Amino acid sequence: MTQQTDVLATKPFSGTGALKDQANNDIGRARIKGMHIVCGANAGSVVLTDGDGGSTVVTINTPAVANGGAYDVVVPDQGILVKTGLNGTVTNTASVTVFYG
């Protein structure tokens, strides 16, 4: 089996807007492969969209964790495709790092 594409990681993201690559560039067309989420003291969510104001491609509800516990989300098979860019909104969650290719 051959590797389909390199897997990259975003900078940790904790707000609303475009997720950035390690060089601080916007991320265009990509397939979401997984996420590392650091929870906050209150229950919250991570919502990822296809571009700014585009369709929601995934919503992850995060539990309240007093000491900022973390967990990983693995996306099966080929991943979730975003065609125009990777944007998101993080609410009551410390941060999310998205793995993509």
C-alpha cells in the first residue's frame, strides 16, 4: 500500500477563522485526517467548515475538563474533504490541532 499524501499539522487553533499551516499560511483544499483537542473547563465544541462561511464538515462536542485534558479524533478512510479552505470555530475549548493532507 502506498501513502496517498503527506500528513501535515495546523498551528494550534483557539478562535474563529482560517486555520494556518506551520508557516502561518491559510490552508486550501485538504483532507482532514484527525484532530488533537485540548478541552476547556466548560463543555464546548470544535466546528470545522469548508472555507469562510462555507458548509460545516464536522462538529465535535468537547467535554468540560477542569485541568484541560486532551483527546485525539481519528478520521477514517480518506478523511474529510474541504475544497476551498479549512476554517473553524472553537468554543469553550482550549485549542485544536488538525492533521490534514
